[in-house]
Amino acid sequence: MHIFCLFVFIHVSPTDSHKKMFQPEFENTTADPNSIRTLNNILESINEKVAVPPQISFESDYGDAYTQSTQKHFLLEEMRGRTLKMVVPAIEPPYVNYVNFTDAAVTEKGYGPGVVIEILKEIGKRLNLTYEIIPASGSTWGEYLNGSWTGAFGQLVRGEVDLLAGGAIMEYDRSVISDLTYPFQFEPTGIMIRSPEKYEDDTLLIVTEPFSWEVWVITAAVILISGVIFLGMTNILRKVYKEMSVTPFESIWVFFSIFVQQGLPEQPRSWSCRVLVALWWLASITLSATFTGSLVALFAVDKTNLPFQNIEQLVKLVKQGRFEIVMDENSFTRTEMIARSKLPVYRDLWHEMNVNHKVKYVNGISRGVAFVRANQGYALLGPMATLNFYAYSDCKVILLNDGILPVYLSIPLVKHSIYSSYFSTKIREMVERGFTQKWIADYRSYVAMQKINECNSTSTGPKSYLDLKRAQGAFWVFLGGVGIGLLLFCGEFVFKFFRGRMATQENGTRPFEEVTTVSPNSVQSPITLDVTDGIHPTEVPPNESNLLDNWSLRRRNVLNLSLDLSRIAN
């Protein structure tokens, strides 16, 4: 049985800056104004078309999907026991949390060194490898500028190192000058902003917040449309099933009463009308329960209004001058992706960045987070997973759920490396078996358990009661109902006055017809009425029909006056 030991030989510079690079992340940083750079400082490298250096051949001798070397048949014995020189371009959790390959460091710190270091650690154990860490020179990752590569990729091209210990974005230009392993992570670009102020305007909180305005508009439209349908159905079915009779206003009021749980004074008789009313009742119960649940959630959790929800809204705010973009100057790939994109939203964003210079570059993600944390109106674009952990540890920044510009991350090796195929095979196995996601989840759990979130100490806890500020909407609704009720109360009298006046005018246009009110003692029978002009009762007077009509009018008048009619003879 062979026992493999892992030896790590660290060749470091005595400078303090290199030592600081391997300190744990999430240190309290402040935004240094001198570290802020504009697009003018790096525009030359962004706009220049990335080309292959002259010493690199264009022959497709790496032709598989992951740009590995075609020399795949090296014996394991040739790869064992070697020393690989590597550069750590940046500390970017959860991919590189710290640089220490010993198990004692994991026990001491309480969390792993990161996905990339875990991968190198596992492969190093299998092949008995020794890693020699070389300090990074120039910019973090580097870019192709003036015919040569700078930064970590420059060291890789010049043969100074064998691999780059970090999550490098896979792109064609890099694949030409290096062997990119199988991707260990698919990662979008995240958008981080400073946490906006909490919700302040609570005037109509209880009315406007549980439902969006679209829901309110659709509900009102359904009530109106259902009222019209119900009116038509009742008018048609009243002739067949003796259905209830309603006016247009009463028809709409039926569905509004159901919506506010008031009930109906009269139930419809036909099956069709009953089904229509019953289904709307069920819908109203669902809306009422949703309204109540939304209010409970609204009062239990503080509401935060985000200035935008997606990249399209962010670009609009950038055009309006309300937001600017912040990016890491060491990650030129994301800037190039924006510049080369053909989508309209990214073309508009690049126009604002390139022409209107609405972008600032910082040296490192941590400084970018600190800058956004200290300044309102800036949006940081960076690796989603890394920004996610910063958002976990600091409540003054917030990360949007939707990401943009998705990329694959891999580990770059020197071109035609004998380890390319072996690294890719082992990385694929780790990804398929879920090890990479487990390492990320473990680190997320560690960050979540730490009490480093300053909101735990600076913010007040949730209130156990509903104060007047948040409940005032209910009283405003009540006062609004009282005002509308008083207005309708006065309107009814005005309507009755004008209606009576119109009725009087209509009666004035008819021939005057005298109606005499008689007492019950004088009313006996229509034949006892005095008949003038010598007309005898036994004779049929020519105006007998008029007399009978007059008698009918007198009798109705007696009924209206509520007189005793018991002695009126028929």
C-alpha cells in the first residue's frame, strides 16, 4: 500500500501586501477614493481586440470542448511526485477562501479553503503533488494589452507558473494561450446595491400593499362585467323562471356586496344565476384570505423597496443619471461581455459606460462592496456567488435574485500541460458527485451561523404590536367611507327634490281633475252621490264611467290617508 503525503512549499515575498492577500475574507473595508478608477484608465485594454501572441500557434491541437491538451495518454507515474508552481490571483470566496492545504487550518478556522483549493488539495493527495505559491504580478487576472498578456495569465503564458489557483471565466482568448479544465461552476453575474431605506409611506399601507394595482383593477373589472352579465341573465330568465328583478346598479352592487362579504338581500332563483353568484363568492373568499395573509406577512417583515428589479430597469436608471455601474478592474471579461453583446439592453448599457462614462472601477471585489456600501446610487457587477456571501455578512448591501451574463468557471493550466486531462476528469467527477456544491453550501452555512451581521446589533427587533403608523390605513378607509356615505346621503335628497319637481311639472301639463276627499261617514255608495240636471238613479247617466273613476280615486285617497273604511259600502 502506498501512502501519499502532501507537501506544500510556499515561496513568498516578505512584503506585507502579499501576506495580507491570504487573510480571511469579509474584513471591514472602507471605500478608498484613490482606488476608484474610471473607464478612461482601462479603455485601451477593453476596446482592443484580444489576439494570440506570435509565439502561440493557431493550430487546433486542443480541439475538445474544454480546450484541454490532446496529449491525454500520460502515465500516472509521470505525473506523480512533482512540484507545481501556482499563482493565486485573488481571494474570492467561495472559490478561494484562504490558501492553506492542511487539515489543521480547516479545524482552526471552522470552514474550508474554498472550492478551487479543495480541488487542488484532493488531486494533490492522489498524485503526491507539491504546490509552490508564486506571488502574483501586475493586475489580478491580467488582460491582453499591447501584444502581450499581463497579470496572472501573463505569468502562465511566460511559463513562470503551471496553473492559476482561482475560478477563471472560460472564454476563447484564454483558451488559446492556456488549457482550461472542465468547468466546476456555472455562475451568473450578480448585481449588488446598497440596501435602500425601509418602507416609510404607511398612509394607505393596508389598502395598497396587500394587492398590486393590477389586482385591484382586475377585481373592479370583474365586478362590473359580472354585474352586466347578471343583469342580462335576470332580464331574460324573469319571463321564464320568475327570476328576481334588479336594476343595473343593483346588479353591480350584488357582486360588490359579495366581495366585501355583506351578503345578498334576495337570492337568485335560476341555476345559472346561482352558479354565477356562487363562483364569485368562492373567488371572493380566496381574495379575502390572500388579502389577510398578505397583511400578516407585511406587518411581520419590514418592507424594502428596491429601486429596480432587473437589468432593464437598471439601464433605465443609468440613463436617467440615478445610478452608475461599479466593476472590478481586475475582471475585464465581464466588461468585454457587455461591450461585445448584441442584445439591446447591454448595448445601451455599454453606451452609457463608454460614452457617458457612468462606470467606476475598483481594485478588488471587497473594495467594490465597500464603495457600494458607503454610497447610494451605485450598482456593483461581480461574481454572483462571491457577492452572495458578502450580502450574507452585511445587511447594508443587498443582492438581486436575478443574475446576468452567465459564465463557466474553470482552472487554467499552462498550455499543453500533462495534467489537463487528469484535472478535467477529476473535476468532472467531483461536480457530478456534488462535492463542489457541498463545499459551497458548507461555507454558506458557516457564514450564516456567524454573528458578524451588524444588523443583529444595530437594528431593532420586530414589533409585537401594530402601531398607529402602520394601521392608519384602516382608519383612512373608514373615514373615506363615512365621507362617501354623507355625500350620497345629501345626494339622495337632492335627487328626490329634482325628481319631485319634474313630477310636478309633468302633472301640470295634464288637464286639471278635481278629487274630493270625503269623510267615512259621508261615503255610502256611488249611487248616493248627488246627481244634477234631473238625472234619476234608475237611469243610466251618460257619464257613469266618469263617476266610477272618480269613486275609485276617492277610495285610493282614503287608503292613502289611512281612514277607517269599515263602514264604506260597496
